[in-house]
Amino acid sequence: MATAPKASTPAYAPLEVGPRTIPMPTHVSPEARENIALPRVQLLEPSKFPPVSDKEGWRKHIAEINEMMKMLDDMILPLCPVSVERTTMNGAKVAIVTPKTVASKHKDRVLMNIHGGAFVYGAGMLAEAAIAAHVGEIKVLAVDYRVAPDHGFPANVEDSVAVYRALLEKNRPANLAIFGTSAGGTTTMTTILKLRERGLPLPAAAGVLTPAADLSDAGPGDTSFTNNGVDSTLSGPQAEEGTGPLALFIGNHDPKDPLISPIYADYTKGFCPSYFLAGTRDFLLSSTVLLHRAVHRAGIKAELHVFEAMSHGFNIMAQLPEAREATADMIRFFDECMDAAR
């Protein structure tokens, strides 16, 4: 979910594009075609957002959305057999997700996952951690960070930093990587920026999967227009400025704070090698491209992978061969970076 971006600056007229007909893509898996053919359902409808000041209304709304999002866990977890232990680390809630088999090269390595959900939804979700643990044969620690309306920014970053610090007590940073999708991809970047700010050792790598680069009214980029109606996850009317989950999350903070909108960070001051992922139908493809360029431009190792006809967050859909391929490729990148950091 994004805030409706400004269509253009006053000096330029917007490009008018007529109705389009987009055929079913050819070069994707049969499973992907089945998924693309499903009716579009807008999970987050701006007309149903309570006023930002209505905390009780938001608690009820978030609970309703989380119940629907739980269906994703119910679908994905049987495909990715893992064991789950819920606990706390440095006061933050986490889930330790362990696959049936841990690869020998991963016995000392741990991934830290930060879930998505527009910064307010998805509490306790394990689908993304489960597919990474299962496909990668590696232990994953999923951060269940505090969310609005009771805990907006910077709770997501604070809890993620707290968990990472706990991991550092028993693990070398060369054996750690952080990854997340959507809001989790954004928080992956902002957490690493906060680690840098505090002078803590950075992880060997980051996985930044279809993130939001800019939560200000400047908007998430070109594909928030071109892919609206094409993306099967995020299409539809977007919340007006000052409303919706992003406004609830940001509160009175400056949305151009780099710890909120990582496109405004200075990556020449340091960052870790990063793997960026999106799809050609992804609402946040532009955001992913912008952040990849920012990191790459600073001379830091950065890979950008874009999958044909995939929508926002496709990597969590374990039934898709494309999701399993993308996850395995991210793990490959992590292994390369961890090997190099030893």
C-alpha cells in the first residue's frame, strides 16, 4: 500500500495513456499463469481506512486484515516444512524458523527476516521466513516488530536493531544477513542504516525485496502508475496523503527521514552488499530500481533481479517456481557475501 503520489511537477503535463489489453505472458511457469489469471482482489481499500486518530478503529481494521493475511501462512507453511519457536530477544518478539535439514555450509549462519505489511499489518507472519529456511536449508530468525497504532516509527527499526544486537552476541557478522519484502525490505535498509549510525558491525549481506523507497508525497516512482491495475497485489486506488497505514506509521515524523524513506540516505558512508528483487508487473519496481541504483552508485556490491510478469511480493508465494528460484538465488548471493567476509 502506497500513498497516492503526485502525478507530475507543475512544469510538466502528465502522459495520457489509453486503455490497455495485456495478454497472458508466455515465458512464465504454468503455476504463475494460474496465479495471474485469478480475479484481482484489493486487500487494502482506502475507503475502509479509519481516520488516523481512531486508534481503536485501526486495531479492529488491522486485526481483520491480519486474519486474511494468515491465509497466506496457512497456504505456504505446508509447502515449506519447518519448526517454529517463538521467543523474545532483547525485549523484541521473534520466531526461530528451522528447516528439516540445515545445509552443512549453513550450520553457523543465520538469516534475519523482517516481514512486510505496509508497516502495520502482518504481525507474526512466517511465510517469507519459512520459504527462505526451506529453500535455503538455513535457520531464519523472523522479527515480529511492534506496529501502529500503538507503536509506529521508529519501533520497526528499534526492534530489528535489538534482535540484530542479540544475534551479534553469539554470531559473527560475517555469518549474518538481513532480508525482507515490501515494508520489510524498506525496514531491512533502514535497520542497516541505523546499525551504521550506531557504529555496529554490518551483516555480510542484505536482501531488499520489492521495497518502498520513498514514503513522502514524492511517491514510489514511475511503476506506481504504469503497473497500477497490472500488479495482482497492490493495484487499485491508493490512500490520499495523510491517510491510511503509512500516515499511521509515520505519525509526526518527517517522511523524508532516511530511516523512513531510504532513498534519501547517503550510501557513500557505507552499506553492506545487497540483493534487490522485483517483478515486471510490480507496483514497486521503480522503488526497487531506485534503491539498487543508490547503493550501486556508492560503489557497493549490488545485484538487481527482475522476474518476468511477477507482481509485488511474488517471492513469498512458495507454490510458484519463480518464487523458489528467486529465494534460492538470494541465498546464493548471501553465501557468496558470507564466504567473502570470512
